Amino acid sequence: MQVPRRRSAFTLIELLVVIAIIAILAAILFPVFAKARDQARKTSCLSNMKQLGLGFLMYAQDYDERLPGVNFGNGVGQGWPWTVWAGSVDWTGVFTHAVMPYLKNRQILQCPSGTEVDRWSGTNGLSYCYNEYMYNTGQGWSSLARISSAPAGVASVSMLSECFSSGIYMDWEGGGPTLPDGTMDGLNRIRYHTWNPWQPNHEGTNITYGDGHSKFIAKDAIRSYRMPSGWSDNRQRPIVYPGAVEP
């Protein structure tokens, strides 16, 4: 009786079919994995911002209900972060020196989705910025009592944001792409997280508000009407100027 021989390997056609199936599965699953990874990074970034917000509010509790800040300028009673907090770099002193004793973890200063390229201070740079209206005490919005009097309420006024430059943001940024209607609204510093090229991480921005809570805002929902209107239309999302209201 003849015993049938056992096959020891795939034929070339079978091997090609297997390779094709693997390629198809990879094409389907890789974008899913990439999206899941980006979601995890976005969540980690949001967690960093919640901790930062807590650090800023803890600082205020120890300093007569006033957030950390400097009266910007060269006159009497004025200064700059790098002179007030010796050893700080650029505008980062409020993070690295003022609130760091409440955080004790420098790793939370950088978003996992961020890159080294566009941070002003390179590898020592931050992924997050502090609202200049609060940072510059000369603007009059550095006390918790004043922020609580904001028209939209303290829970609607942004205090910290992801951004492309280390340490500070405002609502009159003049660089970057224009909006679809051709206008510049001044919020590109928080709309984008790199500037070479201009693009956002995770298609939006994590924001921490004056009451300490944090949330994500999609890129296309970020909009200010103040600068395009000549500062007469005080609608913003997120609110940067504490006297503004949401659209």
C-alpha cells in the first residue's frame, strides 16, 4: 500500500496569499493602533495639565489668593521672569521655579505628543503655557478674586494651555496660518503645537481653567473675535482675555 507523502511547506501561491492577508490586516489595524496611541498621549497630556492646575491653585492658597506672576517691564516695581526667578529660561520660570515645589515632577511639563523642535528652550522647554493676562500682574487678573469676577465665570477662563512656545500665551499671536475666512484671530499659539510646520497634536488643545478643571477643545472650535473686530467683539473659545465671553 502506498503511503501519501506529507506536505512540508507552503506553495509559492499559498505563501503569497498569506503575505497579502497580513498586508491587508496591517493596513486596517495600523491606523487603529496609531489612533489609540494618540488618544493615550492626549489623555496623558490632559492629566499633566490637571496636575499643573492644582499646583497653580496650591501656590495661590499660600500667597494671599494670588497666582504666580510678574509685573512685566523694566521700570520701578517691574521685572521679567528670568530676573525674578534666577536661573529660569525665558518665560518658563513660573513653571520651573514658582510652582515646581508643589509638583516636584518636571516630567509633567512636557506632553508625550510634543516634539523638541519647536520649544523655545529645546530639550528644557515646556509643552504648556500660562495665560499672559494672569502671568503679567500689571494686567490686573492675577488674583483669584478678580478672576472670579470674570463675566463668563472662573470656570470658563483659561489659565493654562498646550502651545507651541514655552511658557506664555495670549490672544494676539500674529504668526501662523489664517482661518478659512482669511482672518487672523490671535489664538494660533494654542491652536497649534508645532510651527515648522504649523500643526496641532491630536487635532485640538488641552486647556486648564481658573477653577482647576481641564478639558480638550477641538482645533476647529478654537476661535476669537476680539482681534479681527479691533477688540470690540469680546467673544472667545477658549476664553483667554478674562473679560471675554464664549460665543
